Amino acid sequence: MRQSFGLNEQSIFFSLSDWAERSLIYLCRTFDSPSKGEDYAEVSPAIHIGFLNFTPFPEVPEFYATHMMLNIRNHHVYSDKFRLSVVDLTKIHLATVEDKEFHIDYWASLFKATTWKEVQMLAEKYADVRDTAETLYELNAKENIRLQCQARDDYNMFQQMKENEIKEAKAQLAEQQEENINLQNANADLKNENADLKIENADLQNANSDLKKTNSDLEKTNSDLEKTNSDLEKTNAEQQARIEQLYAELEKFKNS
């Protein structure tokens, strides 16, 4: 609806993690509809009002909040033609004095009403709610059909979103399980390789022990050979001395 301003209102009664993005899309759609040839400076303001049955930002709970584009350094408002308001129906007790002056808490109570008796009590207590209550009653039959369709669409969208999340979670779980199996197989291979290395190390130690024994035997054999060679050299020296002695005696015998 675009007359003096564009108004977009939505009531959500189940928590949506994408509310911030969703509300921005709705507001942009409302704002982005200037008439052909219309001066941009004359574009009508767009206002989105969300009545929520959950707290969109739990870290900063607030009953009624209005958001606008502004300079983050000096807080100067960029444009007052782009406005997003949120009414948290679960935080009526946080209504400020200004909220109560504009009867925003009354209207929130009207949105929270679940029976026509509650609506009638509000209408009797607050005159500015009475006309709205009567209009709501008259339009209820036709509106129920629209709301049921909208609720069905929202439920289907919400269900699809959850199914996608479950599908993605299952895919991640399957990927993690496959990775875990690969890691287990790799670990088993490493254990087998370690066992083979232990066997190889034991074989090397045995071979080293055999080499040490062989070396010891060779050293003993070498020692025995050295002793035998020494004995042979001694015997050879004795025999050489005996031969020289015999030559001397023979020479002496010839001269006599």
C-alpha cells in the first residue's frame, strides 16, 4: 500500500533465526516501488512493523524498538524514509513511559489476545481499541482463511528450513563418520607399520649380536694366529742359529 507512506506489517508467532534478513527484504520491497517518472525526492517513506512472539535480539531485550539507517560514528540519520519497528509481545513489561503514552502496550495486548472475550475486555477498557476490535470481528471470517493460508505457508517454509538443516547436519555427520573411518584405517596402517618396524629392529639387533660374536671369534682367531706366527718366528730363528752352528762346525772340520 503506497499513499502518503508505505506500510508493511507482519505478525510472527514462532521463532525465526532469519528474522532480521526477512524483515529487511519485506521493507525493501515496500520501499522499492516508485511510480514511473516519479522524482526520487518525492518517494514515499516505507515503514515495516513486526509484531513478534519471540525476542529477536536476546542480548538486548526491548518491548518496542525502531531501527533506521544512520552513521555509525556520529549517529546522524541517513534517511527517515526507511524505518523498521519491532514490537516484542513477550516483553510488554519492558514498555517505557513513552510506549505507554502512545498506548503501544494496549495494542500489544490486543495482538496477544487469544479469545474474543479478551478482545472485548480491551475494547471496553480502551476506547481507541474499540473500533479496531469491531473491525477485526467483522473481518474475522474472511481473515481466518487468509491467516490459515499464510500460517500454512509459513509452517511449510519453516518445515522446509528445518528439513534442510537436518539434511545438512546428516551430510556433515556422514562426512565426519567417513573421515573418522579413514583416520581409523590410517591408524591401523600405522600400527601395522610400527609392528613391522619392531620386527625389523629385532632382526637388526639379532644380526648385530651375531656380527659382534663373529667379530669376537675373528679377534680370537687373529690372536691365535699372531701367537702361532710368533712361535714360528722363534722356531725359525732357533733353526737358523742351529744351521749356522752346523756350518761353522763343518768349516772347522774341513780345516782340521
